[in-house]
Amino acid sequence: MDTISEVRITEAVPIAPAKRAPSPIAQVWNFFISVKLAIFTLIILAIASIFGTIVEQNQPPEKYHQIYEDWAFALMNRINLFDMYHSWWFLLLLVLFTTNLTCCTIDRFPKMLRVVRNPRTKLDGNLEKTLSLSDRWKKKGTLSDWAAKYSWTLTTAFAKPKVTEEGDVVHLYAETGVASRFGVYVTHLSIVIIFIGAILGNIRGFKSYVNIPEGEEASHLDARGGKEHINLPFSVRNNRFWVETYPNGQPKKYASDLSVIENGREVLRKTITVNDPLQHKGIWFYQSSYGQAGDVTAKIAVRRPDGSPAGTLSLRPGEPIKIDGYGTIRALNATENYLGKGPALLVVVEKPAKPTENFWLLQQFPEQDRQRNDGLIFSFGGLGSKMYTGLQVAKDPGVNVVWLGCILMVIGISMAFFLSHQRVWVRLAQGQDGRVEVVLAGAASRNRIAFEKKFEKILTDVKAVGQ
Amino acid sequence: MSNVILFNLTTVLFGVASALYLAALYAKNEKISLVGTWVCVLAAVVSTAALGVRWYESYQMGIGRIPVTNLYESLVFFAWSVNLFYLVVEWKYANRTFGAFVMPIAFFTMVFAVYNDSSIQPLVPALQSYWLHAHVITCFVGYAGFAVSAGAAFMYLLKSKQETAKINEGVVGLLPPGKTLDDLIYRAIIWGFPCLTAGIITGAAWANYAWGTYWSWDPKETWSLIVWLVYAAFLHARVTRGWYGKRAAILSITGFATTVFCYLGVNLVLSGLHSYGG
């Protein structure tokens, strides 16, 4: 916007003020293209955003009731203060903001483009008056000679000038950093693109959450607080979840070994950690939380007397497990150290028509159960608990549009702030005393202090051109 | 922990530099402020070394990571950025009076840092990402730019009173002309603003990679947006509505106040996902 205001000041042809009052449509249009509105919207958005950081968002109603009086709760709920950033009025502010910057662009961009395409290559008296940087002098010699010399000097000292001959006057015009004029439009466009990406993600994407216990898979998700159900075209299995810690006990890594299963086949396997998600078919899985899935279980390895394995058991406290053709086994108690012999499990074995057997299994002595001379030998593999991994699941087809907008924004802002549209004019005219009258003038769209120094240098170079 | 000793030395140097710049103003003595500049340069060297040593020491502890991940580290990094930004400004504008207004910001930041836990803690899993570097560095360079701008704005408000009264005396008389200060208010912001923009964007990219959502209206995110909106308003007001001088200075100071709240206030007062201050 800087660009246009400056262009207006220096170059716009003064238009006589309209006598009639503008039409209602023009009034609405003028409202939406005003920078005053932009500043107002920016400040109002900033102030409104503060409320959502003071009032905690999206908490259960009970929590708000604890903090606020009933009347305050009713009022705040009424104006959506508990989910403020998605309320109609906040969205309306964003729409106003977007409309404003779109209208500003529509209004100003064509004007700017015209100015850039048809620069004022001739330094006439009107233009000269608006330029603060200028100098004039006289030289002996011919007009065409000096025009050629200065043209060459300007090329080396600044940029190649465009030469316009007009009777006994020659105009030179050179410019650099025209891109600076486009920076503001690139920036405004980038904001619109980011909003389009965000809307796309809201409509076509989803955010969800799933807990998968170790060894199990999931293909069904709830989204939007359980209002929507999503069936993935594949399922995800949690092979294992684990936590690594630093020597001081702080968590170092949360990791889940995941497999993607499609039509019963594993098509992808990856260990995900926080900051390293898994992606399949545009759906992302993020390590988000974890916990214990169910009770602590005791692991028992079962073998036959010849040593061949007959399976493993996971015993929950007190729950009997039936072994076909044998009987039932259940765990009664466990201890870290049984009679100085390390961890042990107290089990009860019941067989049909036989007395109940109670005995301890020692983890460090797997062969100890052979002394029962039974049909099956049990050995205690330790206590364990199954973990579940908590995964954030997201699909966002708009995210790349958002990144495009972000990149454009950085480029646009850099163009607008770090480039400067610098212009230099030279006018050579045949004077009445036979000498050539020279006027050198310059302007910059920003960073005028730096340009002043540059202009001094150009002036020195041009003046130093010899006969 | 030799890094902490070096940071403590930095604190002292910032204090000495601030005192020298202030003394130079009172005594109207350019030589004193020249010493101040050299103290600032020395402080830049010492604090850069301290950051390097701290980084190295974290590797020796087996938890190697960039030293910008808790309140102590972010404070010293902020002070480091302000000092460097200031030295560039002093050199560009060839005026040493800024030091009296900017270096105390660095000094008091370091004093505040000294009262915080300076031990090197390992990184929690959420912070283990290369985005951390880009995100923190861009944000803090942005913050430093806003700090310098606010310092210049404060000077401008002092100076403009004298200029309107057409007097030029005392300490204020030594300050650069109002036009120069006004230019610095603006220029520091046009460096800070793109950096803050990049900081918000890298933060969003990181959040998306870690949590699957690039914007979740968490208080820190929201406050960074508020800061961005205030400076966006500043830039529009200045460029198209001719907000120069006093109004620009007040807006710059307002912007810096929101920046400080975004940086510290959010962590100390509100809750959220950002790690320091907890």
C-alpha cells in the first residue's frame, strides 16, 4: 500500500473533487477499500483474540461453573466466549478482514500495474516539483553528445536508462527494484491463500484420536467429538509401545512400532516418535499419548515334560484360565522376592476330581516346576502390563495450500520491505545561451535515507563526466 | 558449569555498558560511550562463547541440544540478540546515544535470567526437532528488533518535547534528531516483522509435524498473532496514513509491551504448550 500512496502523491493526475455525493454502491465500495478499515480490523482482531487467551477455551461446562457466576456463565456462553475462535462473530471479523484486503487489492493493483507498465519517463516541471532529490547544471557542447555520455554513466552507476527524445529535449529514465511494488499484493494474496487452505482442511479433512493397545489394530475413528465416524481404507496395528528415559529419569522418547495393514497384508511399518509421524494415503498418525491397557498380568510359559513349548498364558489376578484336557490355573499372589530367591508368583491349579494344588513359581528357576512331575510344566516370565499408544490422526488436504501461502507471505513481505523502487530521471535541454541545461532527479519508494546517499553518488558520477 | 560463569560475566558487562552509555549522556562525553561500545563488543564475544560452551557442555552430558529451550536459556538468547542488533544499529547510524536506552533492556533481561534455574536439562520428546532451531532464532531476532524499536520510540518521546519547544539542551539535547529516531523506530520494525512472521510460520510447521495441527489457538500462538496484528497495524498506519512521530512511537511501545507479554506473560500467567516458565 505504501507503493500506491507514493505513486498517488507523486504521479496521479489531480482529479477535481466530485461535486455530487457518491452513490450508495460507491460508498460501500469506498468503505471496503479504505486502509482505515484495515487498521481498525487489525486492532479489533488483536483485542478480540485476547479474550480467548484469558478465558480457557473448550473446557467442560462444569469447569466454567466453578469459575464463573451463573449469570456470567450464561452471558459468556451466549456470545460463544468458550469457543470464541469458532464463533460466528469472530469468523465474521475474519471475513471482514479478508473482504477488506481483497477489495484493496482489486482497487489498487490495476492502478499500480498501469504505473509500472507506463512509467513516467519524462521529467516535466510538475514531476520535478514533487521530487525532493534533484540538481541542475549547465554544460557546453551538443545535446546528443551529452545525452549519450550521461546515458552511459547512468548505466554503470545505476541502471540502463530509457531515452526519449522530444524536440530539443532529451529525457533519460532508469529504475530498479520494481518488484518492491508487488510485495504488498503478494503478501495480501498469501493471506487469502492461507485462509483458502484452512477452509479446505476444515471441509475435506478431519482430526481424530485413537488409542490402540499393543498387539491390536484399529481402522475405525471418531471425529468431531464423536459426531462423525470414519472408516479408514486400511488398519493400523500397534506392535509395541515403549518409553525411553534419560539417566535422571526424565522421558527421552515415546515410541510406537506401527504397521499399516491393507487387505490382511502389512504394507508399511514404521516406529513413530513425537516429531516423527507416520503417513499413509494422506492420513497422518502422530505419537500423542500412552497408558496402561488393562491390569497387570503375569506371563507364564507352558511346556511339555520333553521340553517342547505348549504356549504362553497371561494371567490376570485371580482370574482362572482353562487349559483343555488339563484343568484351570490362576494367579493368587506375586512377590518381588520369595525367600531370597527373587520374584515369584503363587498359582493355584485345579483339575477335575483332584485336590487343588497351590505352589510358587520362581522367575529365576524356570525348571523348578518339573519337581511336581505333572503333564505340563509352568514357568513364570515376570509381571507385565499391556500398553496402549494414543495417536492423533489427521487428514488435511489443505495443508499444502497453507504452506504455499506461508512461503508467499515471507517472499511478499521481504519484497515489500527489503526492496525499494528507485527511479532516476535526467532531462537535457538546449539552453538559449547555447549550453545544455541538465536536471538530474531521483525518488525511492522506501528507505529514502539510504537512497539519498546513493543519489549523491550517482550525482557525483554523472557530474564527473568530462568534456 | 563454565557457561554460567561466562553468562554472569556477560551480565556484568551489560551492566557496565549501560552505565557507561548513561554516564556519557550525563557527562556529554563521547569518549565514555566509545568505551561502552567496546564493552558491548566484548560482551558479544563473551556471550557468544557462553552459548557455544553451554551447547558443548550439553553434548558432554549426553543430551546435546541447542541452548534455547527453557526460560533461562531463552532470556540469555534474547539479551544476546538485543546486544547484537544494537551494535548493528549503532554502527549503521553512527550514534552511540541509543545505547543508554537499549542496553539496559539487555542488562535487566540478564539480571532476570540469573534468578532462574540455569541447569542444563535434557529435552522433552516434544522439543526434539530441527524446527526448534529455526523457530526460536527467527522469533528472538524479531523480538530483538521490536526491543530496539521501542528503545528508539522512548527516546523519540523525550526528544520531541524539546523539539517542539525549540530547545536543545541537557541530556536530551544529545539524542539524535527526532527524524533519525523516527526512522529507526520504523526500520527496526521492518526487520523484526518479517522475522516474527517467519517465527510464527516455522512454529506452525513444527506444530503440524508434531501434532497434526498447524494452528490450535493455544495462548502462545494467539499472543504471537496479537503481536503480529499490532505491528501489521503499525505498518499500515505509517505507510498509508502517515503515522509518523509521536503516534508511531506510542504504537511501537504498545507493540513491544504485547511482545513482552507474549514472551513472558503467557508462560507466567496463562497455560499452554510452550516449555519455559513452567
